[in-house]
Amino acid sequence: MQQIKEILKSKAEEVEKDLEELMTLEEETAPQLTEAMQYTLLSGGKRIRPVLTLLTAELLSGNYEAALRAGSALEMIHSYSLIHDDLPAMDDDQLRRGKKTNHLVFGEAAAILAGDALLTYAFEVLAGLNLDPAAKVKIITNTAKYSGQQGMVGGQILDLEAENKELTLAEMQKVHQAKTGALIKAAVLNGVYCSEYDASAEKALLAYAENIGVLFQIVDDLLDQTGDTEKMGKVVGRDEELNKSTYPKLLGLEAAKKAAEEHAAQAKVELDIFGEKAGDLKALVDYILKRQH
């Protein structure tokens, strides 16, 4: 576990450096907008999504530089989603990564615009990737698909509509596969598309991503019920407050933990075709399963 923590720390630092470089703009139209973008984008975090892109590209001996930049772009999209999710019109949260949420610092209008700017800038970054045009188009299409109405954004509205409703397990899984799982699939597939690959590798890595997407959400749900606000960097217990359907609520605490372990095990099985080369991606599964924040 210590080794994967060190790998995560090292790669997160690479991502942080790349994001800082990307946010050092030669031409600034509105400095206050840049500040609002930087406030959330450069506030740390686990950087799991770009790390997934990097580890996948490494597994397939892909273009690491392009994978780093593609991972940074996806982190911009993730950050924009956090800014918008925290708004009063949505989850109305006050704390994110141990700091006041964006709209409490810069105002709602500026927060909305900062999110908009991060989303559009992400695609500008992807358009500039140093890759074969066909690979670049695949990454842009993949990112748009999984971050838009077929993925994360669609999942967010399903999540809002589900408040104060009793969902079935299948209905809740549909929400989470879109809201949480979609960007994780995008992260892994973008790593694939930065590389030379075959259909079997793409299929196996997509199945891996689907399982860790579910795993990530189950652990999130468990931590919202049992976690610590200081460690989490955000207020815990919000799911119950908003009367959201969660894995612990529908399955019970122990059954939810068991489901997490099952998805972790299946994620590893999907990587067996790669042999020992997939060691870091397998270790990342254990990290996600056992994380405390």
C-alpha cells in the first residue's frame, strides 16, 4: 500500500505542475475569473482521474506527455463539476477540500462562469494534444460523451431528481454510473487512446474502469456515513440530510462493504490479461477500497 501511495503522490505532483503551467495564461481577459478557476482547480485533491490516465498509458507503453495533458484536461472538467455541484441550486455545500466552496468566496455568478471557463478550456487543451489526429478526435469525443448528457451531467440531474425519493438499487446504480463512473471511464479510455492498443485491451480496461467507478461511489457513500469531516475536507452526512439513496441505505452497511470488495476483486480480474505489468493499476484498486477521504 505504501508503494502505491508514493506513486499516487508523485503522479499527483506531476499533474499539479502541469495544471499550474496551463493556468499561467499569457493573455488574461479577466484576472478575477482566472483566480476563481485556480481556486478550485489548484486546491489539491487526490487527482485519481489523471493518475488513471497516466497509469493506463504506462501499461500500454503510450505517449506519457499526451496522457499527462489529457489527464489535466479531465481534471479541469472534474473541477468545474465540483464548482457547479456545490452551488445553492444544486447540493448547496459550504466546504470542499477543507476550504470554503467557490461560490462563497467569489459569488454565485463568478463561480458559474469559472466552471464554464474550465469546461471550455479543457477542450482547448485536448485539441492541442501532440497526437495523431485520429487519436486526438477519439479522446475529444470520448471526453465529451462521458462528461456530458450521456455521462456526468446527465447523472447530476438524475441525482437531483432522486432527492427525497426511494430509488431501487438499479435506479441508484444508473445515477452513479453516469455521475461518478462516467469520468472514471473517460480517464482510463483516454489513457488507452494515447497508446497503441487492440480491442481486447480496450475492452478489459473499460470493464476495469466500470468496476472501480462503482467501487469509488460505494466507498464515497460509506465515508459520507462513517467518515470524518476534517479528514474528508467536506461536510459528512449530506446524503442523509438530502435524503439521497446510497449503497449503505439500500443494502445496509455490511452488505455495502461486501459489494465494494466484490467490485474491487472484479476490477483486478479484468487486468489479468496484462500480467504483472498491471501491478500499479491493481494496487490503485486497493487504495480506493481502503481510502479514508
